[in-house]
Amino acid sequence: MSLSFIPLGVGDAFSALHYSSCLAVEAEGQVLLIDCPHPIRKMMREASESSGVHLDVERVSAVALTHLHADHASGLEGLGYFSFFVLQRKMELLAHPSVTRRLWEGHLAAGMECLIEQHGAGPNDKHFEDYFTHTPLHLERAVKHGPFEIECRFTYHHVPTTAFRIRAAGRCLGYSADTAFDEGLISWLSEADLVIHETNYGVHTPYEKLAALPEATRAKMRLIHYPDLFDASGSVIEPLAQGRRYTV
């Protein structure tokens, strides 16, 4: 048994080269999505072709959501509809309540609250609970989902955002989510066997700050959410490759 992941996307919100940052994490045959941008099924299909690992919605047991920016959450409507109509089941969302507080009214309701389920019938009122189940994450303790145990910590970002430590198969994967440079967060993530950290401009983490970290810290760190102009070949920290399978 192992803990592995495939980056379905590695880019930022403005990327013309990559899909938005998203991971498919796998342990014991179960797949957990970290964030869910659009077009999530196309992202999974292309990652399946490049990695040799079959990925599609029926394999996804839940989405662990870091925050509500569209480049991380725009695929939830399509995922919810596919689960509802095709798989005839609800999709589970794992997220801190601060992250999901405005998920329905501020993000999903406009496209999902009225649904015509049969031709010729009128629309039915729908609610979050018709498409999704919500398992809240906690700052004080880990939450178990299948083979995974998930811990979260707030980051410094425009909207409520959480980093993750995900444990399975005796290993731990750290994920920074979107964040400004935060030494406390890096210390928290450093307990993991492998750390995936974002780097970008604005209220994000400058590459130069990460490159200046101790060598032992950089050795188990990988980069994601980097801009199109990022010099991947010159980076002292390995950038993740979209569609490649990694083992923690």
C-alpha cells in the first residue's frame, strides 16, 4: 500500500499553459480530490492518459476543498451534477466550515437551485444537501475519510483558506494551498514526508522566500500554482509536472 498523487493541474488562475492547481490523491484504491476546478473530468481524463492511472468521477470518494476562488472550486457544479444524474449519489465535500459558509448561496445556488428533472415538468427547488454532503474539517483534530486522515490550518489569503496534512498508508502529504509566505505554516507542513507548496505573485508566496529555506526543507518540497513565466528549469525546488504520478 502507498500514498500517491497526480497533479491534475499545476497552474494559477491566469495560466494559458496549464490547468488550475488540483491533485488526485490515492490510497488503498480510493481517490480524494484536493480542490475541483473546471473542466474536472477533462483534467482527469488527460491525467489518466499520461499517468496510466484510471481517473474519473466514479473513483472520487470526496473533494477536500481549500477555498472558494474559481480556479480551485469552479468544477464543483459539474461534479455535483455528474454525481447526481449519472452516478445517482451525492458527492462528499471535506472542508472547514469557514470555507463552505458561502459555498451554496455565494457560489453554487445560481446554477443549481432550480432543476427540471423530467421533460415537460416545472423546476424543483434544490439545495446543497441534494447534491453534496459536507464533512467539516477541524483545526484541533484530524478527520478520517476512508484511508485518509486530514488535518487543516488556516493560511493568509484573500478568502478563508486552509492548508492540509493528509495521512494514509503510514505517510503524510502536506499541501500549502494558496498563501502568503508564512514560516509558521511551513513549520506545520514540514512534519509531512512531502510538502507541496504554492508560489506566485501578489498575496502568494514568492519563489525567492522558498529558495532561501534550509536545504533539508527544500529537499522534500515540490512547487505548484506557479505562473506561466516561472523558470522551472532553474528552480532549486522541483516543480510538479501536470499529469505525472508521484509517490509520497
